[in-house]
Amino acid sequence: MRQIILDTETTGLEVQEGHRVIEIGCVELVNRRLTENRFHYYLNPDRKIDEGAMEVHGIKNEFLLDKPHFTEIAQDLLEFLRGAELIIHNAPFDTGFLDAEFARVESAWSGISTHCRVLDTLQLARQMHPGQKNNLDALCKRYGVDNTQRTLHGALLDAEILADVYLAMTGGQAKLSLDSSVPQPGQTQTTPITPISSQRPSLRVIQPTAEELAAHAQRLQAIAKNAGGSSVWQQLSSTESEKLN
């Protein structure tokens, strides 16, 4: 399973007003493990950056003058993203800007969603934590992800932070390793998995008493009454009985 954590910085907030992408940062996950694969560019937008946007990411107009234009990196970017699942915080914002950039390169552009699946971690966080703050800083605090380097927004840095947040949100295994190899910088050494011995005695099976079975059946009837139908457990018991008969 290949996933790309993606973030962008832009000249302003409204793509409809002609604002452009000025930084794109991507990191790669394969089977929920970070790889060394990165895609990162600063881009010359051929327009001025809004002061409000500059206060957020700190990127200056002068810094971008000698940087490539989006047209120069578009094909490489598409090849990097194609077929992967994109993990983006507030995905409509970034995909809207990317679609506008690709449409300037190819007038018949059909949209990034035709080349990749897209998962919006902001929407996921709102489902998991309704009524709470779910921006990236809040999620870092909630899941114990270190974001002390994030004094300003930056596409690559934010993508790296979001990778740890996403892994924590969806399984709590941001630094999972299943082998005993030497960890790479930024990785955490984990204890190798020890297989269970085939010589281990069988586990003891304790059968329920008649009283316990009766109490269990009574409890299932109460659940079914409240649900207005048979419970899942009753359906499973019925299925097992049919197999035995």
C-alpha cells in the first residue's frame, strides 16, 4: 500500500483569485512505514505573495525568483503521485490549487482525483473528535507528536508532521518496525517479534455454567428488545447452530 502525505504553501488563500502554489512537499509511506522517498520544490509563481500568507509561511518573493515554474516539475510530480492514496489535511484546499496548476499545463486536465485516491485528515479528525480543534497543531498535542520545529508553516515539514499524526490517528504506530535491522535516523528501535513456540501447551478452555448461560441469554434478549430485533450475537449463535445441525 503506497500513500503520499502532501502539503502545499501558496501565495494566498483563494485559488479563484489566481493565487499560486509556491511550495510543495510530499513524503511517502509504503505499508504504513516512512521511506526515504521525498518530493519537494519551491516554485516561482510569477506573482506577488499576499502579506497575510507571507506571515504564515515566511516565504519571501525574492527567494522564489530563481526557482522553477510549476510547468517544469508537473510531469515529475504527477509520476510521483500517480496511483497512490494522497493523505492531506484540509484536502479541498490543496487539491484545488494543484488542479488549477495542472490545468494551466494541460487544458484537458481531469483532476487529481482521477489519478489518486484522496483522504482528508481534517474530515477524519472531525469525525473522530467532533466539537474539538482539529488543526495540525491541535492534533500534534492530542497524539503526542513533536511539532516544536513548526514555528512557521512549511510544506515538507508539515507533510512529515502529518505523517506521524496520521499514523497515530489510524493505529497508534507512527514508528513501527517489524524487523531487527538498525534503525534509520528518525526511526525508533523496536523489540523484534518472538514467535510462539509450537511446543507450548494448549490453553485451558473454561466452559460456562448453566447459570452463566441463562444470564447470557437473558442479556441478549434485553439487547434485542431495545434494538427492535435480534442482536448480532443471537444471529451468530443461530448461524452456528445451523452449521452444527
